[in-house]
Amino acid sequence: MTQPTDAINMTVAARATSGDVVVLDLERSDGAALPPWTPGSHIDVIMPEGMVRQYSLCGADDAGSWRIAVLREEDGRGGSRWLADFAREGQSLQVVGPRNHFAFAPEGGPVLLLAAGIGVTPLASMAAAAARSGLDYRLHYSGSRRAAMALADELSAAHGDRCALHVSDEGTRLDLEGALAEASPGTVVYACGPTRYLEAVETAAAAHGLPVRLEHFTPVELEEPVRHDTFEVELAMSGITLEVPPDKSILAAVEEQGVLVLSSCTEGTCGTCETPVLAGEVDHRDSILTPAERERGDVMYVCVSRAACPRLTLDL
């Protein structure tokens, strides 16, 4: 993992808890204005010992602070536990971003927002943007129990009958087929949540002919790579050509040559290591790009994606 050099020093200005969820408002430590962001954006939070985790911005995009919601997960990778247990008011943090690989661009048509669990965080800002723009929208928010549903009360108050909560242990599960069948022609579906939930959304949306944009918080299950042998990667800016064996990522091979590539998750979900592709065919293995973006073949995520040809040329 390569640490970014443009981190912003921030301070936890406010902290609120609701069940298993901790909501943190972050302000710049120097009091300067924060960079602008758009619905669907996320930030990287750098925690002790260099751990970096990504969190979607879920507050107002015109506020003077950034809001994130953190679900404390006992079996997670450590970031949520640290933020939930130790990030009190006044705590200093380093943050990088914002970045947006889940852009909200409904183009004036109806919008159906589908969230499961902590996947509601990017959709909260989308719902607010849809309301401000006067769009026809509806938010369906599913969770196993209310204690683990971030922002549930806030979203219900803000969006009224346009926001439906579906709580499994209260017997109000989402009828996904019904929700999609009721969608008006031209509706764009945005969804975020666990992998199985997103797979169900993608299948159902396709059956109803609705375009869908997904954001994965966990990596998709990887299939066998297109190539099982070594391939070459030419680094155009660095003037280096290297070999990448089957048991090594492009990211690792490039870093061994002393070439800087910013990276974070190393599993194809955060987008930090996005790299322009100048020539060659890519075996895309990330959880970010849409089918159309993969077809263009002009960028790849070198932490997981590989070559589908003998030689790639990258803008590194």
C-alpha cells in the first residue's frame, strides 16, 4: 500500500451514535475550506499504523464539514472498530479525497435508490440531490435490524414517503421484484450493499430493462484470469518494460521497479490505483468499472486487473 502525499489534516468536530453506527463530522484542522464533492463520493481515512479505509460522504455537499457513517464490524478489517471506539471529538485524522467512482447523473429521469446495510451512505447524498433537483425518486433501505441501519431516522424525516425502510427482524423485507416492476420507464437504478444483494439487484434490473449503477463495498468474487502465463507491461513515462508473472499483481511488479502508484485497498474496490491504458487488452477484475467503461479499455486498476494480451502499455 502506497500512502498518498496530499492528505488533509482533519479533526472530528462531532460524533453521534445510533445502535452499532457511529456518525462523524470532520472539519479541516486549519479552518480552510474543504474541496467540493458530488453525490457518491468517498474519502480515504488514514488511521494509526498506516491503515487506510474508504468511507462514503453522506452529509450535505455544501456543508463546511464532511460526514461519514461507520458501522462497527467485529469481523471487519479493523478500520470500523478503531473509528467507532477511539475517534472521539477532537481526534485528529488524515484524509485524502474526495474521489467519485459512483457518480450520480440521472439526467432528469426517475431514480430508484436501493441500499442495504451501510451501503446507504452514498445513496443518502444522492437522495438529497434528487430532492433538491425536483426529480421523481424513491429510496428503499434494507437492513437486518434497526440498530445497524445508519441514518434511518434522518432519511425518513427528510424524504417522507419517498423513503421506505425494510427491516428483516421486523418482518418488512423488501420485495425487490415488486419495487423494480413499479418503476417508471426510463428509471435509473443506483444500488449499494453486500455482494449478494447487488447481484440480485443487477439480475432483477436487467429483467425489467432498467439501467443500473452499482457500488461494491466488498470485492466481487474473482473468476479465473484470461491469461495464466507471464505478460509484459511497458511503463511509457518511466521507460521501463517489466514482466508480471501469474503470482504477482501489476501493482507489486511496478512498485518493485521503484515507480510510484498510489494504492489503498489492493482488492479493486477503492479506485486509488486507477491507471491510464495506452495500448493492449485488459482483463478487468475490479469492482468499479461498468461494462461500457470496461469496453473502452482506457483505464485499469492495477492492484487486481491483469493483461488479456501478451503486452500492456501503461501511462506510468
